[in-house]
Amino acid sequence: MNKYKGYTNRELLIMNGWRDFQDSQLEEEICRRAGLLKEWMEVDCEGIESVVNRAIKILLEMEGITCPTEEILDYLLNPDKYAKTPKKLL
């Protein structure tokens, strides 16, 4: 059973932004809610990031969250690239 089923979309997005490791259960739940579970399950290792990024964008839209800058969007899609959260998110 996926441990993230009880979380809201916003909570999933926040947890994804703070993780520093690959969490397949979190990615699975994000993709499931975005309607991309089939694609996530069928994609190879090289394409998984692309599917997860699309799913994150869909959840952001579903929640009415807009990203005012490319820096914030990049942070949400690539949290491991940043040593700390951009000031615009704090």
C-alpha cells in the first residue's frame, strides 16, 4: 500500500520539494493523481523524470498554484539541484 494516499496534493508537492532522494512511492502517488500512472509504470528509467515533472505541473494546476518565476518551477521539478529553498518560496 502506498503510504502517501492520505496526503493532500499540496502536501505531496511540498514533500516532493523537500526530498533529497528518489521516492518511488511519492512519485507513483503524484502520477496517479495527475492521471499519469500508466505512463509512469511503463516508462523506462531515462524517461521517468519527464513523466513525474509533467505530473507535478498537473497537480500545481489542479491546486491553482502558479509559479511566478522559472526559478521556483525549476526548484519544484528539480529539488535535489538546490542546496536550500529559494527565498521566493519562504
